[in-house]
Amino acid sequence: MNAASSPHCSCCGHSQPPAKPESHEQPCRCPNESAAPAPLAPAALGAASATRAMYRIMNMDCPMEEALIRAKLASVPGIQGLEFNLMQRVLIVNHSLPSTEPIEAALRAIDMTPESLAPAGADAARQAQASPEIPWRRLAVAGALAAASEACEWLRESGVTPEGGLALILPLILAVAAILCGGLGTYRKGWLAVRNLNLNINALMSVAVTGALLIGQYPEAAMVMVLFNLSEAIEAKSFGRARNAIRELLSLAPETATVLRPDGAWESMEARRVPVGARVRVRPGERVALDGVIVAGHSAVNQAPITGESLPVDKGVGDPVFAGSINESGSFECEVTAEAGDSTLARIIHAVEEAQGSRAPIQRVVDSFARVYTPAIFLAALLVALIPPLFLNGDWPRWIYTALVLLVIGCPCALVISTPVTLVSGMAAATRHGLLIKGGAFLEQGRKLQWISLDKTGTLTHGRPRQTDFVPLGGLPGDQALRLAASLAARSDHPVSRAVAEAAGADGALPGPAELTARLAEVDDFQALPGRGVSGVIEGRPWRLGNLRLTEEAGPVPDEVKARVHDLEKQGKSVVILSGDAGPRALFAVADTLRDSAVEAVADLHSLGVRTLMLTGDNEHSAAAMARQAGVDEYRSGLLPEDKLTEVERMQAGGAVVGMAGDGINDAPALARADIGFAMAAAGTDTAMETADVALMDDDLRKIPRFIRLSRATHAILVQNISLALGVKALFLLLTMLGQATMWMAVFADVGTSLLVVANGLRAMRL
């Protein structure tokens, strides 16, 4: 699709990929939406974007901090767009400023210390994985001081210690010490939020703790602050597990490779410096550093980190290998086909980063709700503190305390973090099993799929013809007929001839064992006859290998032979006939064959209630035969690329949510238009890979029903988390209004709920 025909984003005007149907919400890919940084392969920006500044901000963890940054940077002229990756704590600023100093000064003004990162390269991505140090020791001291304050207050109230003097002020001294030790950061963030008119959780907690101190609830104020900061630390630790998805991917590819120098010596070199075309040696037990094609040696290669295949794959000369895969047995040499930043592994990392930065529709709904919910809670607490004492003769300390409890309970943290940790965990699980999902929106929407449209050639089938039938017709021994046919076929580059030659183990276009080549006969006067077949003289006698038309040109063909040819053609097969002076001697039927996983995948989709449609440009006979073999519900034949697009649009017009699986450039329009596009990543084209929303790294169609199951399970966890977060808050809001909830109970409820939704969200990593 050219730039002129590309649709544009409604909010920024930037050129967009082919539009998805409006009835199914998709993420906007403009600088005004959260998007992930592209440290390995930065995407081209719109024409208006002049410069990208990339920062790591270690204390940027949640949408509350994102909102604070957006509000602050909105006042800086020259900033054209912001891209956030909260999971990796990375911010990209698209700007036209002569220097980045105004950006960095604005960030420092709100206590967001920016660390500049290179805009590209694996090193920047590795830097972005660092985790901040959690002050466990300081939290332990603060907890001990808060507990001591609580103990002193209990001893005073129970009469163990005398009233007045030190016993009266000691709880206050210990409480203030605990707050200073564990809560200064909260106060600083809260003040910055209030100053920027942003009521986040730090502002709520700062007001609640200060209010508790002012009404004499010293131990409770200290314990609230300690428990809040402890919960923040535990959440950060738990979130680290989801962040490790990228770190684990980065560690797959070694940083060095053994490269052949021009003088014939082998040298260890940094993988990022190895050029395309270089020759690299991989020893047994080593990981492959770069994508390449084997040029010498053979081995069993474990591709599980890339494709999700459970068993090692035998690799020999001419076979591709992926960066990050493990050489398990023999040594081999390969020619590098992609630089480190463009390898399959690098593209996976980039796609996972982009997926982590994008937001699913349900996440955007939750974030929008939280932006309204937090000020509403603050206003409600203010009314609770003022109205009963002013108009209902209420007790000031009691209703102020109730309002402070309401502020603590109203913290939206559990609700806000319930979606991203679940979606990222689900995508991390998918990546480990060879499913590359390019955004949380697609993982969430997969559960809604009602139809899967499947391209035939290269998707349902292997994409190249293979010999399926050999029928001797008498007058010539079978092995002799095979030898003669292979001798003719090996000299042709036609796909049907190649299939016959490969079936005999004598593909002349590829290097093969000497004993196979020795079985071939010498062919004199060889001729390729376009549209009919090939002919030649073998051992002094003329032989032909071609279609029925070529055979009939040489003489009459028996009716039973014609009938057999027609029967095979009705099965969707191409038939060639070996004939000599005495007429036809053997039939060879060739057809594109189904992938081993195709029938099982289609049956699995049906078990999930998803219907299937096969789309192909082949003729009616071939399409009908393949549809029967695959077990699809419906098929369409004789289609051009635009016809496949039309079929997808037709189903969507009927209200169906449609997925499309394909591998080639001709599938790209339909892949882009479908609600979810699935690309065959191993054998597919780069165009299909870039256009699709989900990549099947080993071309196994059974991963499509696995994706749908993962989507449904992830959605179930999302619903559980949101219900849990809102349910607990509703319960404690009721207890608060009945006067049964205390501040420490509120903190425990909030902390407990946050930890529960994080733990439940992390379950998606095991799906």
C-alpha cells in the first residue's frame, strides 16, 4: 500500500496501516497514544516528527505517573508526541527542539529523573531492563518504629504506663520517625501531584497520613504509611516477573560470534558488528548468535526459544537457523542473512516491547475510569468530613477519621494494575510457545473470533507440489519407469517436474548424494515443451514426460488411461504421463499437500465454535478436493488478492469477527482488513509478517486455536481482577460508612487486593 492510499489516524493525521473494521476497536498507533519504544528497529515516524529522545525513568511505573508526565510536558513547546512503555519504564519524546534540556528539566521538576538511552541498539534495550533497588532495610526500620509507636500507645491506654510526660509524646515521636524513614518519597510525589493538579494515590495517601497525625491517630498514621510503601515494594517486585519477559529474550542470543576472517582464521567478534554475508561457526552446545543459512555441516538444532517446537530439528546445508536457537549436537557453519538488529529474535523482542506499550480497549476503559474515580473519591471524602459535623451535629474527629479511611480505601492502584500485568503475562506465555502477539488489543479480542479465513497455498498446504501417486501402466518395470521419469524431470525447473525428481531422490537442481545421481540416465536432445512437458532421448530411444496433450500428440491414448488421468485430476492433482514409442508407460500425480497440523487445527477450531473458510486462487476441482481433506466449513476458489479482501469484508458486514491466516504478499490486504491477522512466520513473506497481528513462528496452524484459548483464559483473569478490585472496595466503603473500618484495615484491604490481582495476573504466564 502506498502512502497516498494509506488511511490516517483521526487524532494526529499520521499514516496508518490498512484500517480494521470500525465495529471492532483497535489501538491507535499515533504519537498521542501509548506505544512502545523501538530500540532494535525504530519505526518510521510521521513527517512532522523531527527528533526522538529516549529516556529510562526508573520511578515511572503506572498510568498515574504517565498522567503526571503528560500534564507536565504538555506545557513544553516543540513536543509533538509522547510514547510510553510503563512495563519497561521507557519514555520516547518526539520533538522539534534544538536541545533536550527543556524536556529533561520538566521531568526533573516532577521528580522523574530521566536517563538518556540510545534510540536504537540492543544495548539500550538491555539498559532499559534494569530494576530499581528496593529499600527493604529502611522499610524494616520504619516498620519497627511504627510497631513501637503502636505498642507505646497500647501501654498508655491500658494504664501500664502513667498518663502525661514522655508516655504521651513517645507514640508521636516514634510515628513521625517511622513516617520520615519510610514515607518521605510518598510525600514528595504527593506534593508534586497536587501542585500539578493531579490527584494520584501518593496525594491521597499523603493527605490521609497527615490528617491522621492531626487528629491524634499517631500509630495508625505511621502504620498506614509503612504498609503503603511495603505494598509498593512488593508490587514492584511482582511486576519484575512480567518485565523479565524481555530480559529473558535478550539473553537468548550470545553477544559474540566466531567469524571467518579473510585470511582463513577464525575470530571471536561482537555479534552486532558481524555483517550480512559473513561466515560464522557454531560449535555443539552453543547458541546461534545471528540468523543465517547453513553452508557446511549438519546438526540437531533446538528452536524452542524462537518457534516453540518441543523437539530439536535436523538441519543441513541450505537450511535456515535463527539467532537464539541452540546447537545440540554437530558443528556447522552458516552464512549470516541478517544483522543482529534485524534478526528474527530482534523482531520478536521489538514486537513484544511494542505489545507491552500498547493498550487493549479494556485497559483504556479502566484507565479512563480511574481518572474520574480518584477525584470523585477525594470529593466524597471531603464531603464526609464536612457535612455531618456542620449540618448534622456530628463529631469532628470521628467524621474526619472516616473521611481519611475513605481516602485510603479509594486508592485505585489495584484496579489500574489489574489489566497490564495480566495482558503482558499472557503475551509472555504466548511468546514462549512460538506465538508472537503484537498488542494487548489482539490478545483480548481473540476470544471473540467467529470465523477463521485460511489461505490455501503455503498456509493450509506446504506451498510446493509433491508427488502423491505413481501408477505403472505395464510394459515396463516400475523401477525402470521411475528411473526414466526422474532422468527427464531432473533436467527441468518446472514445479511438477521438480516434484517427480524429488520423489525419486534425484532432484538435479539441488546437490545430492552421488549414488542418487548415478542412477540417472544420460539424456540426449533434451527439450522443454512449454505448456506440455519435456522430452529427450535415453539410451537411443525417445521418451516424453508431460500432460495428456503431449502424449496424444505422439499417438492414441487408451480410454482407460484417459479415465485414470481424469479421476486423478478431479482430486485436484496435476498428472504427467511417461510415454515412449509404445505409448504410455506410467502416470505421476502431483499436488500440493496439506500440512501435518492443518486437519487437527481445523478440527480444534470447530471444537471452539469457530467456523473456517478456505480462500484460494486455484481452480474449483483443486479447491474442492483440498477443502474436503482439510475439513473446512466453506471454500472459495479462483480468487485474486482483492477477492480475498472482499470475502473478509463480506463476513464482517454480516457482523462476524473474522481472523485471517496467510503467508504471502497476496494475503496482505486480507490480513490487514481482518480483525486479527495470523502470519506464517517461518515460510511467510516479510510483508505478511509486518501486516499481521499475530505471527506463528513455526507455521503450525494448531497455534491459532491455542491463541484463542489463551485469549479466553486471559480475559477470564481480567474479569476476575477487575471484579475483585471493585468488589473489595465496595465492601470496605460500606464498612467505612457504617463506622466499622479502620485505617490500617483499609490499607491491608488495598495492599491485599493489589497483591492478589498481581498474583492472579501472573497466572497468565503459565497458561
